[in-house]
Amino acid sequence: MTFSEHATTDHDDDAVIVMSADDFQHAAQRALDELGLTYAELEEQAHDGDFTSSQAHALWVSIGGTVDL
């Protein structure tokens, strides 16, 4: 994975990680695989407001509506 860090404020600990679209897609798919979910299943959980785990909810917050998997 390729990324670069750029300071966004005067604070030394603030950084933004910039990823390519392909890297983001692969990371999203890996996270889904680790949870044993498809994107469609995660999307359905979000629609119903009933996630199988806090990790599934956090993943939806991170990738919901941003990938086509």
C-alpha cells in the first residue's frame, strides 16, 4: 500500500493518510472479509440500523457509500 502523510495543522500529531482508490477498495474488501460480511450485507445492516458488531458499525461509518464492492 502506498500512502503519504501531510500535516494539516500546527499540531505535530495531526496527519492525513492519502490512499489511491485501488488501495482504498482493497482495504475495504479486507475489512469486510475479516468481518465475514459482503458489502451488501453491511449496507443492509446500516439500512436496518442493526449491526452485527461494533466493528461492522465502525466499518460502515468509514466506507458506507464510498465503494462499489
